[in-house]
Amino acid sequence: MKYALIIPDGAADFPLEELDGQTPFEAADTPNTDRLAEHARLGTVATTPDGMSCGSDVCTMSLLGYDPLKHHTGRAPLEAAALGIDMADDDWVFRVNLVTVIDGRMDDHSAGHIGSAEGARLLREFAPIFDQTGLLFYPGVSYRNIMRDLGEAQTGRDWDGLATTPPHDILGKPIRKHLPVGGEHAKLLQRLIAESEVFLAQHEINQTRREMGELPATHLWPWGQGRRPDMPSFSERFGFRGAMITAVDLLAGIASFVGFDRLDVPGQTSYHDNDYEATGRHAVAALDHYDLVVAHVEAPDEASHAADPGTKVAAIEAIDQHVVGPIHRALEDHGEPWRILMLPDHYTRVETRLHDPTPPPFLFAGHKVGGVLRRPFTEAHAQQSDLHIRHGHELMEYFLRSGLK
């Protein structure tokens, strides 16, 4: 049996006035997805457990069959693993975004999608300010960076009780209401944010960005803290060998913890400049070598954060043409039974630019799967189904095993 999981990140949405009252899924031309849906089960799945933040760390962990309430220790350790950063058991790891704050409000969580070389230089030149604190900085991709605290044994710090806020959750809101709080060491992170503002204000990279009409990186913003998680491998849990295709370090980190191979796809990015054809082509090739191939595309999520419904529709159409269609055709030609599961990990609303914990729709097609609704794949049609999975981590078992005994 061959399995494919396709994740158009954040593609689910609510009806939009800009799309004549349709959602992006409803507005998009998706003939390949519609063909699949004709013989698929549609439903919804609660990927965000009650009390947890709606983010790709929590939701993707759910989709891969791992209960976030049991295994999630924080977003940052997952991304650190993807970067190959060694973590001791008592280390604390933080995600650190380069962000843009204007008039005291969070204007952009990505500093205008700052380039990786610019971001790395800013982080590298800022780091000596905190040399004596036990905090180490690691540049990532674009605005995404990692900070590691060397562990309670060396620094005497325990970050239990600390509360931080993802910057993409407070777009347009005053940052003073969302600074790190709780625990005896929150003031160190507040100082980091304040000193980064001073350091970045007149940096030549930001001067050039302003002259070019681009958003400057005004602050470093720490969040997503946690310690190294302990997760059994996917093969131990389900008996299958898997591979992950993604441009996002977060998902690559989850893949590493569950024993998936991360497949390098030249031209793959987190935005609509992604080489969708390459994503689909590499996923098809991987089906020859793996039991389960996960193809993750970030572009719809980033379009939502940018409040850009047109680009979100275009990203969904590109995923349909270059990822869904080729994978479906390859599986049909493969000569053995197959199944496809397609779903966003969560809603990301264009209107609010934020994630939303509404259970996203899913499409489940293939061997011994009979469609009931026989309608196109949309949020409304999935909600009309009689299949609603309350605990997101149970969907993987259903996808892999249901109806096969």
C-alpha cells in the first residue's frame, strides 16, 4: 500500500467579500482535487486540542498521529532539530523572529520576508550584546531564527511559567500588551526585545530596506519556547517508512523527531514563488522508496497572513495542478493499492490574518474508500459530512488502517 498526505498549509478559510462570498477553496479552479473528491470521504478534524495554540507545530503533530497534549513541548525545539542544533535535555530553545513594529504595533511578523543573508547578518551582529547571558543565537531561513539557553545547570534559569506570544497572532496590536511575562526571568527577554530595537534602528541593512521601500527589521521577538520532546518514531507506531517534503523548518523538525527523511527540493520556498512543479515531481519520485510521502506547501498560509486572497486562490490552484494531480496519477499507475489524504493543517483567515482553530476539512480517497457526498472539496461540503474527528491525532490511524481488516 502507498500513502500520500498533501498539506496546503492554512488553505481553509471563511467566505470573503473579495471573492464574492466564497472561500478560496470555493473560488479556486481545482479539477484534480474535484476528481478525487468524487470518490472520497469528506470530513473535518479538530487538529488543535482545547487549550492549545492553533499553529502548525501543534496541528502538524496531530496530523502525523501524535497527540500534542502528550508530545508537544514547544515550537522552537522542533525547528532547532531541523537546523541540526544540538540540544541537551535541560536546554531551553526559543524561536526568535525578526519583526516590524510601527508606532508600537506589530505590523509584520516577518520583517517584510527579509532575506536570509540580511537576517543572518543582523542576528550575528546583535548576538555579542548578550554574550555573557548564556543565550546563543542561530540564524535560520529569512526572519526565522533560533535562540538556545544553555540549560538550568549552567545558567540557573528555568523557563517554566513563562508566557510568550507568536508575533503572527498579534498583527496590528500593541506589543506592550504581549511582551514575555511570567516566571522570574521574563525581564531578560523584555530586555532583549528593547535592546534589539535600539540596535536595529540605525543598522545599514534597515536603512537600505527603507530606501528600497521595504519593511525594516525593527525588533527581535522571542516565543515558542520549549525543551527537546520525546517522541516514538513513526515506524515504531505505525510500521511505515515516511518522507517529508517541506520548505518550513518546523515541519522538517517534526519529521526528524518521528524518523522521517526530509527530501531536498530545489526551488521550494514558503511563498507563492515556490516551484510547485518540483514539489509534485519529487513527491511522485519518492513514492517508489517510501510507504508514506508528505507534501507540504506553505504558500496559502503566507498569503493569508498577508491578507492577499488572490494569491491564496492562485496557490491552491497551483497545488491542485502540480501536486495533487501528479501524485494522484502516479498512484493510479503504480500498480498497488493507494490512499491519499489532503487537508490544511488549520484555517488561516485572510480577513484577520490569523490562524483559526475551526476544525479544517479533509479529503480521504483511495483503496476501499467510498464517497458519500460526491461533491467538490470545500469547507462547507466537509462540514455537511457525517465524519467529524474530534481528536486530530486519531486521523492518521483512520487514514492508514480503516476498512482494511
